Amino acid sequence: MVEGWYDRMAALETLRHPLMQSGLSIMLVAATVAVLYLAFGTAQSWRLRSPAKRWNFFLLGFGVVGLSFFSQMYSLSLDLRRGAFPYCADTIAIPAFGLTYFYGALTLMCLVLGALLMAFFRPLPVALFSLGDGKERVRRWLPTSLLGLLALPVVIFGVLGAAGSSFLGTPAAVVALYLVESARSAMMPTSG
């Protein structure tokens, strides 16, 4: 490793790339929200609904994992081209293999977690941000708390990646938040 490489590179950095990537991320968020509204919005109101079919949850989930994986691989390639790594680190194969294994495990974990959560869904589609119409307080706040904890890393990594070289993963974070909120709304109790 070259001594002081990262210190010398940090002295040369400007805000060009973070500002450019942040602007692109804002445009990607707007486009993603528009596509979600066209696909899952209602003509009667501005509210979004959850997917009507359970398999759509899995399809969107695979899209989230796939786009996130692609954005991380593109991020490695972009950082390599920008000279973010020392010249002696001329390959991105090791982190690419690590990401491949990580996203494979993440896909399996999401499949299992998604199947478990679907056991508690009420009939679909449901309006997002609803609290259901039942009176059971624990059945309302337990899914909200647990899925809120699940959404927290999505928000953190989505915001951190928006200005970084993994900005292409911003739509994946938006769709992941949509899926988490759809699952939470679908788990709210009914009075029936």
C-alpha cells in the first residue's frame, strides 16, 4: 500500500462528483415516485396503494436487490476509473466477489422474511400509511415498530449513497421503502 495515498487524494477532491451525483439522485427519486404512482396510484385520490398481488412484492423485491447490486458494482467501477483506489489496487475483483456473496445471501433472507410477513397480510391492495380499522393497539404498533426498524438502514444507506458513487441505487432505496410501507399497511388489523 502506498503511504498517504488517501490523504493526498482527499486534498485533491472537490464537490463536483458529490453535487453531480446528488442532483442525479434527486431526479431518480422523482422519476421513481412518478413510476410508482402510475403503477400503484389511484385515480380518485393522491394516495398510493400496495401491490394487488402478492407475487408483485417478490418481483419488486428482486428488482430492489438487483438494482442495488448493479449500483454497487457500477460504484466500484466508477471509483476505479476516477482513481479513488491506489494504483497497486488495480482490480475490483475481491470486493465484487464479496458483493456477489452478500447480495446472494440478502436475496435469500428477503425471500424468507417476505414469505413470513405475507402470512399476516390482509386482503390486497390496501392504501399506504393506513392504520387499519381494527381496535387492537398492539397489532397496529408492533408491525409499525418492526418495519420502521427495517426501513431505518434503507433510509441511511439510501441517503449516504445518493451523494456517493452508488447513486444509481437511489431508486432501489425508494422502492424498498415503498415495499416496507406496503407490508406495514397490509399487516394492519381489520375489524372483521
